[in-house]
Amino acid sequence: MSKFRTTAIAIALCAGSALAAAPALVLYAAWRWYVLSHFAAGELKPLPFAQWQFANIPLILRSMLKDMLEKGYFFATAALAVAGLIWRLRRHGLDVPVLLLDGTVVCRHRLDRHELARLLRPGRGAHA
């Protein structure tokens, strides 16, 4: 790969990263402006350790459990999604192939357009 092409790819990646980060930076700037202009003391600061209310922890945990039970469908769906992810990672690891309907492996990490076109031509492919 030429030095020019490598530099162009690096610039494109940096520009893409900056573009992707722009909404987060705008949101952060808006939040900082709001806090500093609407709250006299600024952002909330942690209380000194001596003022922490450890006696309320059981009440807080009980309230959290009650909310979780009320939203049981969501947590069951999330548990199934995590279980499916674990199953897929154990079966394939991070090497998940792209397959055709007949099970022919097209690629593993990057889609090769020319190989895919060759495999999709009638009468051609890995089994021809």
C-alpha cells in the first residue's frame, strides 16, 4: 500500500471519529452550560463519608427489586439476549463467518465483493 493511500485512510478514520464524537461533545457542552448557568453551587458534590446514609441501603435495594419485578418482561428479554451472546461467543468466538444459504463460507472478517459475486453466479461457487 502506498504512503499516500495509508495517509488518506488515516485522515479518513480521524475525520470519521471526529464526526462520530461530535454529538457527544455538543451534548456535554450543553449540559455544562446548563449546570453552570442554572445551579448556584454548580454540580452536586459527594457528601463527606460521615454523612452517608448507610441505614437506607436495605430500603433502596428493596425498592430496586420491586421495580425489577414490575419490569420482569424487560429483564427476561435482556437475560435471553445475554445468554444468546454467551452461546454465540462459545460456539464461534469472535470469528463469525458470513455464509450463503447453502452453508458456503463467503468470508470471515471482511466481505470480499468479487468472491461474493463469483459465489452467487448460477452454476458457480464452492460446490461447482
